[in-house]
Amino acid sequence: MSHETTREVGFEPLMARSRTIHASIAPVAYDCVKLIFVRDGSAILFSEFGEKPVKVGDVVALAANTLCGSDPEGSITVTTLYLDRDYIVDQVFWQHAALLADRLDAQDLTDELYSEPAQILHLGENRAGMLMPLLDELVALSIGGASSDRFFRMQALLFAVLDVTIPYVKTTSVRRTPSQRKTCRRPGPPSLRQFAPLRAEARQALELLRDRHDERWTLQDLASAVHLSPSQLGRVFVDAYGKTPMTYLSTVRAENLARLLRETAVPVEAAMREVGWLSRGHASRIFREAVGVTPVRYRQLSREKFRE
């Protein structure tokens, strides 16, 4: 629901921003966990949960690398919390420290508890209204970038917000969506505590997939391009972005297909080929899993919005 890029979040574990949105936003994915608090207005969202409305008192919870787009009904004002994934795992570890051996166990527990990548939480206007002063202060403290002087106050405010919000998050031990296949991602202490730069090969692979998503990539081809073995690339890419390279490629293609369907008159099948999918059936299935509606339905909704 925002045009800000994940690069603006950088290596800060927590950031908050408020904005009013008047125009439709095509599905986009972020490399961080997002909590979007609806403060005013309403919108129709598109994500793995399908096509659903949100209004004042709702909170949208999105896992990292989960596509979400929106069509405001007039306008919508939101406050968004951007949370580093490893920071979230660290909090789960300390929350359950008596039961967990280390942060690797915390990663597994997080995967099991919060396996639904996109959820709409119905807090209600009154309960959500109690959080607005806390969110406003988080936004004020976030402006200007990371500061150790503000960190503990920001963390205290975040915990107060999560104390109200987390009970509404659906938890399950069974993965129900195709994109949430379990991986062997193991965040290590350096990335968790020092926010060290990602491996150069992982960044290079990601840039290749984003810039040349229309090519017929295989894991072997991508690994050769960044001078790693396929197994090495798979490991460093999952460590960096939480998804395998090929799953990430599907997300990028779905994001670009949505843009073409919204902004151009290119026929649906031609648009699929343009982003790199040769099979219409396969493309439709992956797009629906990522965006929540079929490509044909998404174009229909976009045109209806344009006529308004």
C-alpha cells in the first residue's frame, strides 16, 4: 500500500510511516514484515487472501516478500510499521526463551506459528483508536533514520502496539498457502545483531531476477551468473530474502504482470509472455496465489476503477 522501497528501510530493525493514498497501487512485495493500520477511509486489497475490503480499525499483516496491492475507495490513510525479519525472530526467541534452545529454534517456531503470509486483523475502531498516539510517536521517532538514543523508546512503543495486535493474528502449525513452503533459512548472529550487508552474490542474483525477469532462468543458470554452485546460491539467497530464487522470480513476474494488466492494453496472454511465463495456465495459477485474483479478474477490476 506504499510506493516506498525496501531500500529506504535499510538495516533499521523498525521504521514507521504515515500517509494518505488517493490512487490505486499495483501489487508490490517488500523484504520486511509490514503492519498497516487503517486510520481513515477504506480500500479493496489484493493479496494471497484474495480480494478483500479494509476499513478504519483494520490492520493488514504482511510477511516479507508477500505481494499486496490496493484500490482506495476515495482515499485511505494508513500508518505502516516496517519490521526487519530477523528482529522479529529475535523477539520470538526472548518471548519463548524458556522453551527454545537458540534462535534457530525461534526461526522454526516463527515459521510454524505465523505461516499465513497475508492477514487482515479486525481490531475495531475503538481498540485501534487507542493505538494511534503510540503510532504517531513511532512515526515521529522514525523520521531522520536510525538512532541509538531513540531505540529503546521505539521498542517500548512497538511492544505496546504488538500487545494489542498479536492476539488477532491467526496462528497455525499447518501451511495453507503455496508460497509458504518451509525452507532451511537459518539467520545467523552477524545478520541478526550487526545488520551486516547481504552477500554480494545474493544481491547480484536478486538484481538479475528483477532486471531480467522475462528470461527463462534456471537455478543452474542463475548460479553460474553469480559464480556460485546452485546449492550455495540457494542457501545465501534464502538467508538474505527468505525465499528461494525461483520463488522470488515468481513474485517479481506477478508484480510486473499486474503492472502490465493495469497500465497497458496488452492482451493477457501476451503480457504473461512479456514477463517470462510461457504457459497461461501456470501463469494464472501463480498470479492468483500471489495476488488473490486471476489475471483476467485483475484487469477487469482495474478497468472498472479507471472508468470511475
